[in-house]
Amino acid sequence: METSEIIKKVRKIEIKTRGLSKNIFAGEYHSAFKGRGMTFAEVREYQYGDDIRSIDWNVTARFGHPYIKVFEEERELTVVLLIDVSGSRDFGTVSQMKRDIFTEVAATLAFSTIQNNDKIGVIFFSDKIEKFIPPKKGRKHVLQIIREMIDFKPESNKTDIAMALKYFTNVIKKSSTAFVISDFIDSDFDKELTIANRKHDVVALQVYDIRETELPDVGLIKLKDAESGKRIWIDTSDKRLRTTYKHNWGQNQLALQKAFTKSGVDSVSMSTSEDYVKALMKLFKMRA
């Protein structure tokens, strides 16, 4: 893609997503994602009902009656976007591909983050860490992230969510909020998800296409697996095939939700044919 075309796309996404984050998500983001850390604020006299574990014994000894330390929540957040750049994101049958939704959702979250004066970083992953952009503040930084999302060419088409979560847990030392943006066509990442969510606040954003949930009856078609490159012919007029396909999607979704619940991770699913704004609002309200 030419530089002028990339700049045009970046600007278009900025106008749309910056407006969303400013006008719609400003207050919602602030209340939904709070800092986990606590910082010392002041010392005051002990009052009935205060936690005795907060008593400042040095000040108490100096004045002859109890004083306690008061802490307040550390507001500044570090936000990390874990973005799936595997081959399956290049799929879409209605108006947009999954990668388009990935980009717009990530950009909306990024602008919400910097408007709240928080830091934002990104981990692009396939079945390897493709690129890590360390957390920073500012519009210029966000525009660099959007540019990367539009023009990034991964080395691998495969997916390994467990590996990405393990890397995230190791590389980000400070407690942070992490958004995993993926179609979650993967398995066996429950353990790494649980470990990551113990240290951080992990949120799962699943993007899927309607054709991944059920097949239309359109006769003989050739399908290609975006990650393996394998091609197969299938007969969509076969009702049993369509029923099995739909059933498998449902079972996979149940297993995915079970993994999120077990790990204590908040999640929301959004289709390429639906308005992702509603899905994000649902998530923010769930956490408020």
C-alpha cells in the first residue's frame, strides 16, 4: 500500500474513532476501567470503624493517639492491546473483513485511552510475537499504532493465543488493562489467560463473521483455510453438513465462554455485520 493511501486511511479511521471515543465512550471508559494500584494520599486521625491495619505507628507514637494512612486509587492506567494478525482476520462476507473491525475497535480504545491520559501499547501476534510497541501517551503514538494496524504484514498466518498471553505477562511488569482482540479460533490458552488476569485486568473482544456461524445453501463451493492454506470442496446443499457446521460453531462458543468465565475475564462478541459501538457500550456498562 502506498504511503499517501495509508495516510488517507489513517486519517479516515482517526476522524471516526476519535469522535466515538470523545463523544460516546469518554465517561464510560473512565468508569469501566479503573487503576488497580493504590497510592499514599495522606495521614489522618483514626476514626471508629477504620481498618487498624492502616495505622501509621510512627505518627501515632509521635502524637500519642492513633493516626491512619489513607490511600487513593492510582488513576493512570497502562493499556495494552493484544491484536491477532493471523490469516483468519482476512475474512469477511458482508460489508467488512474482521481485520477492519480489529483496526477500528483498537483505534477507538486507543483514543479513549489517551483522552483519559493513560498509556497505550500494542502486541501484534500470530503464532509468534510479530511486533511489540511499548506503552506511551499521545496522539502521535496512537496514529503510529493505527498506521501499523493498516499496513502490518505478519510473518506467519497461524495463531497461538497462549504464547501471546505468556509474552504479555512477562514483558509488562506494571499491573495494566489488556484487550485481546481476536476471532479466538484457537484452543488451550485457559491457563495463560488465568495467569495473565491474576496480574492484570484482561478483557476479551471476539470478532467473528456470520459465515463462521452457519453455511448458506449455495451448492458446491471451494473453501480455503486462511491459516493453513488448505483448500477443500464442500457441498452446502447437504443439510447434515450445514447442521454439523452450525453445531460445531455453537460448541466452540460454549467452550470459549467457559474459558473466559473460568479465568474471570470479561468478554464481548461482535459480528462484522453489526455495529461494534453497541458491543463496546455493552462491555463498558457491564463493568461500570
